[in-house]
Amino acid sequence: MRKINKLLLLAFIVIISSCSPDYTKIIKEPEKKFYNGQPVEAARVFIPHINKKNKDQLLFLMEAGLMLHTADEFTKSAEVFSKAGHVAATISTSLTKQAASLFLNEKSTNYKGEDFERVLIHMYLGINYLMVKNPESARVEFKKVNDELNRINQQSGKQYRQNIMAKYLTAIAYEMIGDMDNDQEAWEYAYVEYKQIYGLQPGLALVYRDLERISAKLKYTDDYRQWLRKFGKKDAIPAGAGELIVIYQAGRSAIKQSRGPLMSDKAMAGAIQVAIGSMSFEAGVTIAAITATLRNAEHPIPKFVKRSNRIQKLNIVINGRTEGSTIMLEDIENTAVKTLRDDYSRIYKKVAAGIVTKVAASIATGIAAKKIAEQADNAYIKAASGCIGIAAGAGTGAALMSQIKPDLRCWHSLPANLQLERIFLKPGKYTLTLQFIDKNGAVVRTETDEVEVTGGGKTFVNYRTLY
């Protein structure tokens, strides 16, 4: 009797353990507020959840940090993102554990963040610091972006390329430090970053002027002549000019969705059949029973699905004259989609084997419960042995089906991509008009603001579209 109770209790405990608050439900209210243009109100919704320090704390911090950033609350945003960076650093990121837990409902574990999400924590910290004219702290955070990418590449075998947006902003931060302190070494670091950007993306015309500017500033005559031969003269800048730097964050990034029924995926179904064929099972556990159990299971590996991103770029108009357009330097949505697509091909066979093992164990539990009941001294228990076996098997089976589900947690407030443009202007006040251009080249809307550019200074403007 005690053994029967333990089996049934185990099923009950497993079921209860899967019934914790669901992030995908919690996010609905703040996400609606955010995309309705209420970023501060949306961020406030997360405060009680952040204070609880639960398994989704990293997500709550990332969401709140970005929402405050969108509201131009850069100092508060930096405080929140700093906490997010600390939490991310303390969460285990064992790839072995990750692969093993994918079929056991990762929602029960601490959310560690996708690789690209962890990188973007430092990206946003750096942008926040630039917006409050703290280039030294910005430089540190942008360096962490590429340090994190290098770590991921070394530990996982994945091949994330260097983040061009982070490298570009790193170079800008170094320029600011050099200009503030008349620091030759800082300008040299900026020049190294620009050369690396050119090596990574030779077709990026944005960097041609910077290579010429900084090589001339450093009096690297041979380098300067080399760039002139390659690009032509790109560094014609007004004397005593300052700079307007436009950071544009476009649309909504991809979010996780279910792939649907487990057995409707041909690759996964095939891997499950291979796993079944390669295993030996306890007496009474049949292939038919395993297949029948999996018929209603949901695919445990999610996918990223793109959302709205209506604006292709911003045209920048200064005092009625078009001076340039933003250029995409970081494609967040396609990075997200590729991340899970690559992960799928890497782990789906291991996940299939794990699922088969757990289902077989679930069926064996029901069989064992029935046998124990049949051997019991109590006549009532012996008579009910068939029902007990079914109950135990169904209990653990139901718990297992509740666990073979995708972890749909992800960073919902991210933009689809990050863009940049740099305009050199004489010192003065200007009327800045931004034209929001869609994929057909049409102007969807315009927005006008007044900006001031100081000689030798850098003025940042930061825009986000939510559609």
C-alpha cells in the first residue's frame, strides 16, 4: 500500500511542480501597455515580480530595463540592466543541462537568457551610458558585448560574428574619451575598432569616412593615402564641426512560439522512431504504448517567429535638406530565428531519446503499480489492481505530457534591429526632421525636433518604433 501511495504521490508532485506562474501570461499586460506607448507604466508592472527574485527575474529585469530605456529614462534603465547583467552572470549556462532539460519543460528552471539576449544586456547598458555622456562606462559595456560573444563561441562551438553595432559604438566611445582628454591612445583604439569593422564588413560605406578621419587625426599618412585610394575622399567635414548621431531601433523582434504537435515534425518523429528501436524496455512496455502516449505531446523545442517591422530606415533631414539615412548594424530578429534553428539541428536527436526514455519510464510506473496491487494482501486493493495501474500510469503520463512543452519565455520588448547614422554639422541649432520609410520606399510619417550641435561634440538622439 505504501509503495502504491508513493507512486501516486510522485505523479502528483510532478504535476504540481509544473504549475508555477507562467511568464507568457504575466507579460501580456505590460507588453500591451508598452506597445500602446506607455513604457514607464509597463515597466512598473514588473516591480513586484522583480522583488520576488523568482526563476523569471532575469526576464523581468530585461523587459523593465528596455521599457525604461525607450522612455528615455536612461539612468534608471542602466540601474535595472546592471542588475540584469549580475543575475545573468550568476545563472548556470551548462549546455549539457540545457539539452537534457529541453524535454522536461525548462519553464521550471531559472531563465538564463538566449545567447543573443545576454549580449544585448550590455549593448543597452552601453547605449544608456552614451546617452548620459559617460563614454568610459559605455566603452566597458560594449567591450563586454564582444567578450561575451567570444565566450559563447569558445564554450559552445557556435559561430556568432562580432557585433558590428557594439564595435561601432565602442569606437565612438573611444573617440569621445580621446576628444575629452586629448588622449592619443584612445583615438588609436577607435581606429583599431574601425579597421576591424571594415575587415568584418568591407561593404559598410559608413566606416570609410571614419577610417580617413581618424588616420588623418593620428597623422598616419600612409594609411590615410591607402584609404583615399580605396574609397576616394570621404572625410570632407566642416571646420570645427560637431556630430549628430542617430540611433534607431526598429519594430518588434521575433518571439518564441510552439512548433505544434510533437509527431507532426518529420525530423523529430524519425528521431523518436530511431530512439525507440535502439532501446530495450522493461517487460510490458511496448512500442505501441510509447507511440500512443506521444500522440498528444507538444513539441518541446520552440521556434522564433518574426513580428511587425514596418519601417525600413529613417531619412535624416536637417533644416529641410536630406543629409543621410540610418543603416542597420544589428539584425536582432534574424539572429533570434537563426539561434533556435541552429539549436534545433544540434539537439533534436538527444531530445527525442530523452523523451522516449521518460515515456517508457512512465508506462513502466503504471505496470509496476498494477503488479504491486496484485500482490497485496488486501482483497479490495487486489481487485482494483487494474484501476490502480491505470491511475498511476495516467498520473505520471499526464505529468509527463504537461512537461513535454516548449519554454516560450523570451524578451518581448526588443526591437527587430538596431540602426545608426552619423551627420557632421557646423556648431549651432538645427531643425531635425525624421522621415520614417517603409519597405516600399514610402514615407509613413515624419517627426520633427530641435537639436543643438556643439563644436567637436557628439549629440545623440535615440528613436524607437513599436510597429
